[in-house]
Amino acid sequence: MGMEIVVASRPPPFEKRRRFFRAVDAAPADGGWAVTLDGRTPRSPAGQPLKLPTEPLARLVAGEWEAQAEEIDPAAMPATRLAWAAIADAARASATDRIVAFASNDLLCYVAEGPAALVERQQRRWGQVIEWAGQTLGLELRPVVGVIHRPQPRETIERVRALAEAAPDFALAGLDAATTLFGSAILGFALARGALSGMAAFELSRLDEAFQEETWGVDAEAARRAEAMADEAQMLERWFAALAPEKTGA
């Protein structure tokens, strides 16, 4: 495609640069779809082109580039950062390990000791997702009351690893991001499989925080963080939907 454009892989949010392109598009490329800037495809420092497996996903990422004004703000481009993560060398092993680690201490398996209203809410709403994971993913999860660690069955952890390892690169990157965002591999899988929307998964991940807000009121800084996390959850929902033409495997 001519001259290459090299950009940093998963640049930190504070690294901004002036917009250097006019036209943004997505075009077929070697069995996938590449994002193009003035007809050229940006590449990571390792030489990986910004190529995605489906047209909807490429257009999701391209939309972030098109939305940039005079400066390119990586913090406003979560799907692009996720795409760089998906194509990074040696990314799969670390992503899989993170998912397994979260599953070993999954948020949904630690129910509060009180108050009773919160315990009931967590047991009821988290219990539905745990039941789904058992029926759909074949995962036996053992909840506990309190914060003392309780190991999950070895077969469950091995099953989580097998599910993660079976996922294609872009599905695995999304699953890794969702698991980290929610503090729960089970919520990550539920979002990836379309069993939960991004907002539903996010709300389940913060039942305790929401209960505290109902009791004590909303802290402004915490609200801003929650809003940013909700935005990311909704982006991840769009990410998995855009992967639909390709089996996510997650």
C-alpha cells in the first residue's frame, strides 16, 4: 500500500500527536480488513499492520480514527488499543494467564457478609450468572461468603484455560479486557457470548458499589470513574458484536 505509517502499539493515554491524515476507511486485506489512513495502513513498531478479522470490527476501529480532531488522543480510542493488543506478539499467553487468574478469584464467587439486603442481591443476581456458566460453559463454581480465598476446583480452572486458549486472537483480547474491567472472568465470558450486555455485566460487577451509593450517596470522582468504565463496557459489547461474523470461541 505504499509508504507505511508506524504508530505505537497500545500507546499510553498521555501520548498525543497531531492528526496527520485526512481520509479514514476500511479495506479488504489478505483475508481480513485493514484500517486505512489516506490509503495507507498504520503499523505497530513491530511492523504489524492494523488489520482486523471482520469488516464491522475494522469500521469500529476506523471510526475512532475518524473521530480524532486536531490531535490524536489514544485515551479516546479504546477499540484501537484493543486491536493493537490483539495483534501484539506473545500477547496470547499473558492474556490467558490473566483470565485464569481472575477465574481463580472470581468476583462472583465472593458474597458479602452483610448487610442482608446486599447479600440477597448478590446471591440472586450473581447466582443467575453462575448457573449460566455451569450450564453453558461447563464451569463448576463454588461461591463463599466473605473475602477469604477459596480455591475453585482444578477442573474448573483447566476448563477456563481451555476456553481462553480456544478463542481467536481478537476474541481473546476482548475477553481479557472485559475480565479485567469487571474483575470477573465469568462476566467476561457472558459478555463475549452475548448472554449479557455491556451495561448489564458492568452493573453486576459493581453491585456492592451501587448498594453503598444507595445508602450513602454518590461520590463525584467515583461517578466519573464508573462512567468511564461503563463506556468501556459498552465498547466491548460493540467489539464482540462486530466479531460476530467470526466465531468468537470465547
